[in-house]
Amino acid sequence: MHHLWRAPVSRRRFLQLSGLTVAAVACGTNGGQVRMPEMTEGAPEVDFMEPATQLSGELNILLWSHFVPRHDEWFDAFAKEWGNQVGVTVSVDHIDVAEVPARISSEISAGSGHDLLQYIAPIPQYEPSVVDLSDVVQEAEGRYGDQVELCRVSSFNPTTGKSFAYSHSWVPDPGDYRKSLWEGVGMPDGPSTWEELLEGGAEIKSSQGIQMGLGMSQELDSNMVGRGLLWSFGAAIQDESENVIINSPEAVAAVEFMTELYKRTMTEEVFAWTAASNNELLIAGSASYILNSISAYRTAQQANPDVADDVFFVKALQGPEDSLVAQHVMYNWIVPEYSPNVDAAKEFLLHYTHNQARATWESELYDFPAFPERVPQLQDWLANDPYGSKPSDKLSVLSDAETWSANVGYRGPASTAIGEVFATFIIPNMFASAARGGSTPEKAVADAEAQIIPIFEKWRKEGLIGGGS
């Protein structure tokens, strides 16, 4: 493999970033300031990686406001200190996750803006306007071993051979459940199947008035929930060759199931949720089960410790055909073609990847590595949470999360067409249409197909996806 970068030379030239890291403060449900989880061991050190070439100029970074505030406190200092070391002036802008897609679209359309942009789901629809990052992936694999397949298929287009984005890490999407509530219905270990979720959740709601939280609105979590349910019933948006297959008996059955699940376990608010809504419901003690990352739990540790101690996790639920969920977050970093400082953007991504252990730590184990060699401590941390879980092995259920997680384009890749389907919320709208009684499950699926097929045809004509057979 041809290396564009020199072999890495690691040396501790950073300031101890643990000293630069400000004690992050999260907001509880009342908007007040609350304490951070108590740590039981120290953070991994940061290593400076010498860039291959002389760098200069500016590097302007745009990314979301992380669900775990500690990470952003650390990241900003980390990025700026790297800039100080290499002669690049780094600026970092964080915005709410719901605002990121529109901001990226606006900057791409304008042909100016940030040099390095990040979103927390695949954004392949921008492939025509971004730099190919295959060289960054190849360099990272040369240094750190193979990239996790889930991350590779979420950032690489097999039709064009282009890495439209770079994925340094990802986030699992387990079920978060209240143990005391599920003990009351004879399931102390939580539900293991979709059918158990329905029966147990319905009994909890009817007997205690506590609902479940699975969104069907135009936001990130709703997109993930719908895909996991489809896959578990044996349905999918596309096949392995990128042909649309959404209109199937399996998809209709999944929509029928979600309709019953809504009627028996949820309330109308799930049709208007934001990405924070299920977190807020769980933290307030008003949800029996949500599908989410550990961020809601981490916030509960701070804002409502009694609820946090009662929150446990389950793997992907078993359906009639499979047990899969979409990843909760799939980081996609893109470098627009308009950027005047592509080299600095690429070097920073490699430096960030090299220090993934610290990034995972500062995310309170929210972020999992795309290159597992970079975080050899992960399994030990999950078995004995350094952020004070009770019991300490509460997060061990995530140790094999990669085996029950799939990319948003499963059974195929996260293509440009899949990116547009995701961004236009066709799947959660499909489920919501039937659940609210606006259409039959059969019509809801057919309407979704009618929207998806033209999207695939458009991108296929551009030569950016396969299929068509």
C-alpha cells in the first residue's frame, strides 16, 4: 500500500489535556447544573502525531453538540492544541444535531464554509461535492488494522470506489429499560423479543401508566427505530445489489406490528419527538423502554441517580426473522471540495483517530472505535465502568454490539440514495401514517415505495449507485 504519510512517530508533546479539560456540566431535566459521573480511574494520555508535511493556514471545523458534554469540552482544547503544534489556526463550531444537515447543505450549495464537517449519520448524498478520503482510510488501516465493517460500508461507495466520508467511530443502539418496571411483569432482564416488548410494555402502561418511547417523527432516533423493526421482520429498503425491495409482506407485517405497539404502549407525543425526547422521558422516570445509546443513562446518572440505577440495557430484539438494530450514531466526517486546507483536515482526522482511546473516554464510553486497536481498554471499561455504573458491569451487554448492529442501508451499503431516503424521513413517516390511522399498513408501505424508487432511479442515472436489474 502506498503511504501518503510518514510512519507515525509518537511523542508526548501535548499539554496534559486532562488539565485543559474543564469539568463539563450537563443539563438536567429542570435545566439546572448537575454533577458529572464520578470516575474510578484516570484518562488515557494524548499522543501527538507528527504530520507528514508542513501545515499552515486555518482549519475550520463544524460538528454537533455531543450528547455527552464532557466530550466537547475536551475536543475543543484537543483540536486547538493540535493546531498550535502544527502551525494551523483551528476553530471549532458546535451546533445542535437537528441543525447540522441544513447547515451542511447550505455550505455545500454555497461552495464555502467549514473545511471539515461532521454528522452523526451517513451523508453519502454529498459525494459529488466532497473530497475522496480513501487515502485517509488506507493510511489509518495501515497503522491500526482493518476498519470495522459497519463503519466502512457507512462511508464508502462500492459503485464509485470513493470514500465519501471518514468514520473514526460509531455508537451502539441498545434498548434502555427500567428494571423495576419489567420485574413487575415477570421480565427482570427486560424484553428479548419484539413480542415481549409489546406484551410487557402494554401491561406496564395499563397497570402503572408508564409508556414506552419509540419515535415516529422526523428525527434521528425515529429513523433508527423503524429500520431495526423492518430488519427484524425480514424486510429492508434495498437488497445487496441496491434494488428497492421495501414493498413486501414482511414490511407490511412490521408496520402492522408498530401500529399495535403504538396503540397499546405509547402516546401521541411520539409523532412530534425531537432527538432528545426519549432521553428526557427516560430521565424523568416516565418511560419503561426506549431505543437509544447510553447518553440518556449518562445524563440520568447526573440528573436522576435513582432512575439511572434502575436503567439497564438489552441487545437488539429478536423478531420473526432477525435481531438487528441500526447503529445509534455513525460519524461521517466530510471535506468539501471547496476547502483550501484539505491536507490539514486529513492530518487532523488521523491524529484524532490515533487518540480514539481518549475520545472514547471523554465521551463516557458513548463512542466506540472504528479501529478497535486504538481502544484496547474498551472491553475492560465495559466490564467495569469507570464512570460509576451500578452494578459496575452494567454496560457489558455492549461488548458484542457490532454483531447485532447494521448500517442504515442494510442489506446494501449506505449509498447516496439511502442517504436521501434517510434525510427525508420516509421510513418513520411510513410507520406514523399507519399508526395514526391515516392509511392502512399496505398503503403506507406502497406510498413509501413510491417515494423511494424515484430517489434510487435519480442516483442510478448519476452513476452513483448499483442495481437496476
